Amino acid sequence: MAPLPGIKQFDLTNRVALVTGGSKGLGYAIAAGLASAGADILLVSRHLQEAEDAAAQIVRDYRCKAIGIQADVAVAEDADRMVQRVTDEWGKLHILVNNAGINRRGPIESLTLEEFQQVMQVNVTGTWLTCRAAQPLLEKSGHGTVINLASSLGVVGLTHRTPYACSKGAVVQLTRTLGIEWALRGIRCNAICPGPFLTPMNEPIAEDEHTKQFIVGAVPLGRWGRLEEIQGAAIFLASDASSYVTGSLLMVDGGWTSQ
């Protein structure tokens, strides 16, 4: 029997990753994790300076090639432009991370239709548009992989989160569908479902007493997730270590959805 490849399966050297929403929070943590495993990175943010600063930090920390650009994932032309930039810089794309997302909280009667539609436009339409734009380049690579950032709220409910939970449920189904649709085209598609991580999106509610009680009561590990705790999941799904995994959800939620 031939020896098993071991840790080399996690090596991303000479691979290129496109990470949306990559200038901060989970997106930046994932981009940094992929860079630490050897990947070159195109970071996308709605804010150019944030994207460029984040890319420069990754270059300093990991000595890879990283570029930051401005784009809105909910705009079809911007999705095409992101992929074109990857083509111009590297001529190849192996890893797509659809992390860009927004949230609107509140009881349904206090939310406007526009707020609901905005969340769906960024979280669902933006993910769909980026997948569609990247598909030819991912297929050309021969072993492309898509990592969608869904959420624990894509599989369980939580009050005052109807826009976000609906959007992440849609991302879950998009992931499963593309996992099947692209299975024989050399592209795997999986989702990470984070639980409560202390990201900029969640900082406004982190000190709320009700939120603190919820975290302790709902999460078996009894705490917020740390940003670096998303990196192993992303490296696994981006690498050959997950070569027989597609259409799957990887829960990184402190045990929340196991209850």
C-alpha cells in the first residue's frame, strides 16, 4: 500500500483564491489562513482602501501575492470584473470564497421591504453572481473549489433575524445544488456555517446582557468563536484534503446546532 499523503494535502502553494468581503472579520481571517497555506489572494471589499490595506498586511505576514480591489458583489458587472482581475493577474483561479454579507436585525413588523431585499441582494444574489462569473475559470483549473459562507442560522431559527436567516438558508441550498451541478465539472462547492463569532457585524450586540446569556445558554462551548477558529475549516475545504467533499455544510458553531 502506498503511503498516504498526510499534511501535504493541505498545501495551497501555487493556488489562487478570490475572497469577497475579505478586508475584515471572517473574510480576512479566511484569506489570511489560505495565504498561510501558500495561496495567492485577491481580496474584494466595497471599500478600496480597506481592501488594499488588508492585502498589504497579508503580503507582509505571509510573503505571498495579495491584491485588494473594490467591488459590489450584488452588481453583475462587478462580479465579472473581479474574475477578470484574477485572469489578468494570474490567469487561473482555484478557490472562491463567497464571504461578503450583511445583516439587518429586528422583529419582522419593524423591518422594511427594502431592508429585507437588501440583505437578500448581497447575501444571495451576490453569492450566485460570483459563482456564475467564476465558474469558467474554476473549471479550467481542473480542481476548483467554492466555499460559501452560510450560517448556523441557515439551518436553525432565531428571533429577529428573518432577512439574514432567509438569506443564509438560500445559500445552503445554492451550495447543495451547485455541489451536484458541478460535481463532474471539476468544481466542488461546500459551505461553512459559522455560529456566533465576534466579528464587526456582531460587535454592536456583543455587550448586550441578553446576548451574553444567549451565548452561554445556546452554545455548548459557552463563548463566542475566535476569528482564527474559522481558518482550519477554510483550509480544509480549499485543499485536496477535502477532495471527496462536495455539497456539504461544515458547522463551526461551538456545538450550537447539535442540540
